[in-house]
Amino acid sequence: MTSSPSVPSAPVGELFRAAFRAHPAGVAIVTASGPEGAVGLTASSVASVAVDPATLAFSVTGGRSASFIASAQTIVVHLVGADQLDLARTFADPAAPRFTHSMDWELLPTGEPLLREAQWALRCEIVHRAPLGGSVLLAAKVLDIRSNPSNSAPLVYHNREFHTLFQSVSAVA
């Protein structure tokens, strides 16, 4: 018996985008100091890589903030919850003003911008850059971690929208 290979109904790129739109991801805001001041962007590609040494990875694509972050020596990765939805939206919008006087932020003594209300802030050193297509994959070693305990629900990005998680699957069963 022979079988014919399956042929995708759409180009791989379109199916790839659709697959990852359907895959929920945590939300982070990545900040760095650029030549003209603080820069930042919202990222849903942040992932833990190793515990020893503590390492994370994420990708950036295009834009002024992304290029400054990709070339920075150090960054801060802020893991945010539902209470920081407005921050996530601000840093996801390339036209939105960032690091305003009304925003609760500061420059760390080491020079990186810190968003004080984030649940977790991981100060990192970029240890590897890998250009892939139109993106740059960055690996970063965690140098310092600050926590801001909160009962805020986790914030996730799914199907081009922000969502919160309210209960665990085990609580439903």
C-alpha cells in the first residue's frame, strides 16, 4: 500500500503563524538603555533555557526598540501579570509614549530601565545573538532578580489578544 504525502492547504508561513496564534504564551516587557534613552517592547517569546547558569531566551523582530535591545549588553526582562495589562499594551504599541513621568519606573544603578510594578524583573546579560530570518534570537544570562509579590492573575497572549488565567485545570476536574 502506498500513500501520497500530505500537501498543506496554505503556505508553511501562513500555517506557522496560525499555529502560534493558537498557542498561548506568557507576557513580558523587555527594556534596555539605548543611545537616546530607555527603550522597551512587549514580548511573548520569552522562555527559560537553563537554571545553572540561569538563562532565558527570546526573539525580537524589526523596529527601533528591537534593534537597540538586540544590540544591548544588558537588559531587564519584566514578567507581568493582569495588573500590568496597560503596561503590556503600551509597550506593544510602537506609537505609544513609553517611560513617561506617570509611569512607575527608574534607571537601575547599572543603567537599565526598571518597571517597578512588574511581578518579576530579571536583569540579564546578553550572551548570544543569532540572526534568523527577519528576527534575532537572544540568549541572556540572569544576573539579578527582583520580585514584587502580587495576587494578580497571569497575563497571556493568545490569538492576537491579551487574556488572563483564572483557574487551574485540576480545579475544574
